[in-house]
Amino acid sequence: MAQTSAAGHPLPQVADRQAWQAKIDELRVKEKAHTRAGDALAAERRRLPMVEVDPQTPLIGADGPVPLIDIFDGRSQLIAYFQMWHTGRPAAEQCEGCTFSTTHINELSYLHSRDVSYATFCQGPYEESSRYRDFMGWTIPWYSVPQDAVDRLVANRHFGILVCYLRDDDKVYETYWTTGRGNELMAPSYGLLDLTVYGRQEFWEDSPEGWPQRWGSKGGQFRLDGRPTAQWSRITAGRDDDLGTSSDDRPQRES
């Protein structure tokens, strides 16, 4: 008879330690191959051509307009995440996927030690979106992207992209970009969940029959009780989520 947990979920088969270790050893061979395949892809990225972009493309920071080249902060490389924004909407209605990704980015010293800067380029107006940054407690450099810069930098793509730049003296080049599941590397929570027996608990996953799967892949996996999940700890801590928007329809957490 199959075993079930106290919550009624099926459980993996129980084995003795020797048999269990043998299975892990078999899987480890595949894991190492997966790692080396990732190394090979990274090697290909390093050999991609690049495209020149205007180094004077204006963005908006705390002190007003800032040219793209200054955001490198003297370093030779820059990684920028282009965060979606819903102008005029309250915090609870902001992008749950971008909130999920950006919440994981905190310590930048390791990037800096390799001559790489990092910044968020937000789709929304600076005053409004930076209040969201402050509510969330993010400390990463934050810039708003005016429409003129959107046309130059986004170039028929959409916000929610992760972009790498290279600076060579007074010139700037875009070397790589990705989006969708390519952004998952920003969020180690997913990598850790992939190691667990029940995984991400999303409907698309190939899991044994009966495994708990609660979420789809359209954003609900990043929301809880009407808000992006990470907002609740900030609300509990008493932080003000007022973005200065006109909407007062802020969902309250279910009791």
C-alpha cells in the first residue's frame, strides 16, 4: 500500500540507505552532465557578437536624468533587470513575477568584485516606482525608464527582460538578453524547490500522480491572498505600501 503524509499527500517509497544512495549516485551522473551542459552554453554566450547602444540614453534616478553609461559606476559591465510596472495602480496590483525576481537580489559585492554593476530599470515613473522599492526594502540601484529610453533600450521587446551590457571607454554594447524562464536564475528559491520531493508544486511539472500541485504558470504562483507573496512580510512589519496612486482598492489579507 502506498504511504501518505499526515496531510494526505503520497510519499516516496522508503528504501534502506544503501539503496537510496545508489539511486542518488545514478542521478548525480545526470546532474553533472546538466551542469557541464550549462557551462558549455555559458561559453557560447561569451562568444556572441554584440550590438552598440547609445551610451547617453537617459534614465531617471533619485537626482534626475542619468545617462546609461553612468549607471556602470565606473565598471566595465552592467546587468540590468527591466521591471514591469502598472502606473497608477497600488502596490498589491504590481507585477508579481518581477517582485519575485527582484526580491532575491540583495548582495552585489560579488558582482562588483568581478567588475560588474547591477541595476533595476523600471517601466514606471521614478517617484511612484521608487516608493515601491522602498516599501519592499530593496537596496539595489533603481532607475525609471522614460519612453524615449524604452524605444532605444527595449527595442520591440517587453519589460521583464534581463540584459547584459559591456562598456568600452565611451561606448556601450548590449551583449546578451533573456526573459521568461531565462529569468529564473535571479531567484534561487526555484532552484532550491527543485531539490525538494514536491518541487515547485506547479501544474506543469512532471511529478508522480497525487503529488501536491497548487499553481499554474500565469502569475498566481507568485501571489498570496491578493498580493505578490513577498509583500506580506513587509505589511506585517508595518511598512507603508502607499505609492501615491489614485486607487484605494488595496486587498486586505484573508484571516
